[in-house]
Amino acid sequence: MNVHHYYPIDVVNGPGTRCTLFVAGCEHQCPGCYNKSTWRPDSGRVFTLEDENRIIDDLNDLRIPRQGLSLSGGDPLHPHNLSAILHLVKRVRAECEGKDIWLWTGYQLGTLSDAQREVTSLINVLIDGKFIQALKDPALIWRGSSNQVIHRLR
């Protein structure tokens, strides 16, 4: 998996103070996307064990309490990203007690593959649906267009 950005302190992508990871790779390539640079799975840089360990350490840092982890992109559920994302969310569940996981995807909940469902079985909130420029609404919280749905899974 490749990544574009990691923000150890973020107050925009989900509730509370969070860690946010933007991954590379998106099949949807929605017109009007604000993050086109993340579309190619080989863009950005390789996600390393050191990156993963830093996320776990940041989530457990008591000096700056974080509510959880946000996963965006690109698309964390892109087939190229699934094994690394699954490994990361399993580690967060096992090593970061009480932290929630939010994930943004262009795929819709009802159409997810078994591998994608394995990831979503471990997260708290899924925001699904492609960004649709004609339905863009800046007043929406945590979504870009009104077709996107916030699913509270846990």
C-alpha cells in the first residue's frame, strides 16, 4: 500500500482529535474530487512498518489524547490496499483500547466484496458512496455530496 499523507493530529476528518491517514489508489476517479493526486495506487510513498508503529504510538499518546483513526484517500478499500488496511485496523483494535475507526470509501456498503467486508467488520463508522459534483453540499458534515451515507457500524 502507498500513502500520501499522515496527520498525527487532525480535527477535521471525524469527531474529536484524531490520527488521519490518506492512502493511494482509487478506482472511482470522481469528477470534482479534491484529492486527485491519490488516484494512482503507485503514487505517494510506500506505507512501512515504521508508519504503522507511529500510528499506534500516536493513538496511545496520553499527552495528546486522540479519539481514533480516520482512513481516507484515495480509497482505503481499493483492492490494492485491503491487506495493509486490514492489518492496520486489526492492530488498532488490539493495541489501542477505546479508539474508534472511521473509513471513507467510494464503494457502497451493499456492494462490498468479502475482503472489503472483513475490514468494515472491524471499524466503527463507514462513509460510503462516490463523490457526485452535482450533489456537492459544503454544509454537510464529514461528507462531500448528499448521496454519501454515514453508517454507524459499531
